[in-house]
Amino acid sequence: MNENDINIVITDREGVIHDVIAPTDMSINLMELIKIHELENDGTIGICGGMNMCASCQCYIESQHNIIPKSDDEEAMLSEALYLQSNSRLACQIPITIDLDNLKIKIAPES
């Protein structure tokens, strides 16, 4: 782990908890992090490639972190998602930044 890395705790769809090291200097988002670590089956998350055009990367924010606000487009996409909760976000819309150290998320069930 280097000075640009943070820790993120991700609970997958099976309920398994993963402590993941996330680089803050590579301009990736949470959805890409999930895919890099192969925490879900390929083709079940990030189907649109992170373009905010599906809700396959919906996750639940389970810790108190200052995350960038939802855009109108993200709100619209989430409004069509199954298993929506008040803490739902699209992982593709959350860039990995130093502010997210020790973030806890749970991946929403597959739609």
C-alpha cells in the first residue's frame, strides 16, 4: 500500500466482505474497482461500461462519508432501479478519492 492508496470495504452479493486496497491516483470509480477485483461475475455489473445508462452497479453506502452528490442523470437512473434504498448510489458515478478511506459499501442484488 502506498501513500495514494485507501481501504474500501465491499460486501458482495453473496454477503462476503472484502477489504480492498484502492488507488486514488488512477482516476477510477467504485464500479471499476469492483470489476478489477472481480468481486462479481463479469457481465452482471457495469453493463453499460460506467456511462450511467443502467443500474447494474447500484450499491448501498453503509458508512458516513462525504460523497459527491448525485447528478440529475444518476437520480433518474436510480429511480428506475430495483431494490432501491435511501442510501443507493451508482458505483460508476463515485470516483475513488482520498476522502473515501474506509468507505463501506454493499453491492445491490442483481436486477
